Amino acid sequence: MANEKLTVHAVILAGGRGTRFWPRSRQKRPKQFLTLTGERSLLQQAFDRLEAQVTPSALWVITSAAHCGETAKQLPALASDHIIGEPCGRDLARHPAST
């Protein structure tokens, strides 16, 4: 085991119901697809930061099944099988103390 190299994977949690930045954010276009600063969306900015640290083959996006198409459109360098669409939200990123 001492000679084994570990591969680091990065995951972008890009779910949401589009309610936090209302009225700009809507269910069909939640905050991760919004451009709040600069010329790239929040999702694209997260990808840019991680791409400098890990290869695209080790980068994953978890999003709503309804948003897989827009995610692929915004991140053409990411393989489509690295975009995982959840059929329904599970509040996976919510801190237990906030529930």
C-alpha cells in the first residue's frame, strides 16, 4: 500500500430549487447557472477553480436530472458521464444542524 498513489476526485454539488436568489433564480434556472460576477456562471467558476487542481476525468457534478443538459452546455470540457442527475433533491449538502 505504501507505493500506491491516490487519485483525488472533486465533486461540485450543483443542486437547488432556485429559491435563494429569487427573483433572478428560478426553478428552471437556479443559482448555479447565474452569472453574478464576471462573465461566467457560478457553476463555471467552480469548475474553473477545481480544474486547476484536478483533471476533468476526476471532476464530477451532481445536479438535478432536469439540469443535466444545461450543466453539459455550460461545461463542455466535462464528459457527460461525469454529470450525475438526481431524480429528486435530497438536501445532501445541508448541514445536519440546519435541519
